[in-house]
Amino acid sequence: MQNTSHAVMAQRTDPKDSPDDFPTPPWATRGLLEHIVTDTARLAKLSCLEPACGAGHMAKVLKEYFKTVHSSDAFSYGYGEVRDFVEETYEADAFDWVITNPPFRLAEDFVRLALPIARKGVAILARTVFLESVGRYHGIFREFPPTKFAQFVERVPMVKGRLDIKASTATGYAWLVWEKQARDFPRLMWVPPCRKSLERQSDYESAF
């Protein structure tokens, strides 16, 4: 039987110039910062760039942890600066961290561009299958493998154009993290069950 999950099918059928707006549930961003990048006291002194901010659902969570957060997107959603990250990037070492959920078709470009911009690290939320592909292996993974690959054990439902607390998905997601100071081989991790503890009703009440 064909999988007709809206979150999956929309990724397959949207045109290449589509905004690709699939807002990240706020609990999934908290999962990164509570379980994968865990030195929250240190983060409170650092800056972060969210270059695919959409309506700000990830950026608002990042502001809970970072001292400053700069938000931008190639399209106007009424939040952050309108700036195409691929076409108009930032200076080297401009921010401590770059954290985002990039358009899947541009995720490889986002990683390559973000690495010199970030002083401390880069983290992207991507479909688990992002690890696949000969092109991505040669383009980034062979020379710049992530230091952490953190697979969500719970599904992270994303719906085109809105947050939906009742949404479901058949797609697996993971955080890929590049830490500038780390010298270890890539580490496989899991984001433990955390939706219940990290999800807030107010995340959806304030959605727009």
C-alpha cells in the first residue's frame, strides 16, 4: 500500500521553487538542546543563526537557550530577515552555532555554507535518509562527517504550512551535528522519548 502521509507526499510533489515550509515541532528542537547538545549553561552565552526560520517555530525555542538568535529565510513569513542563505551567505565565524531545518533539497548546500560560518558547531534536522547518497558522501560526509548522528526514536510529524499537534508521519528524522572542537569519529546517538516532557500546549496556541 502506498504511503500517502501528507508530510511525505508533499515533499515528493512540490515544485523545486516551492518554499518547502514544514514547521518543526518545538519539542523536537528542545530534544536537540536537552539531549544532544546539552551544555545549556554555556549556550546561554553564545549566539545562534537559524537561516531557514519560516514563521519562527524553531527560532523561538533557540531563544530559550541561546543569548542571541538571528533568524532569516528566503521567503517572508512575518518572522526574521528575508535573506536567501544559499545566495547571500554570512561571513566566516559570524555565529557560534548554526541550527536549522533546511529544505531537504538544499540541505547539503546549507551544511557546506554553514560550516565556515559557525565557530562552535552546526546542527540540521533532516530525514534519516539524508545519510544516503553517493553525492552527499563525496560532497560533505567524506571530508566533513558529522560528529553526532542523533536519531529520533519517536516520529516527528511535520505538516506543510502549519504546526499540528495531532499530525502523524511515517518519515523518520534525525539531528546531524558537526562540532568544531570534537575530534572523535561520528557518534551514533538516539534522541530518547521526550515529546511528552518537552511539548507545551502554548507552542501550538501561539502558532501562526
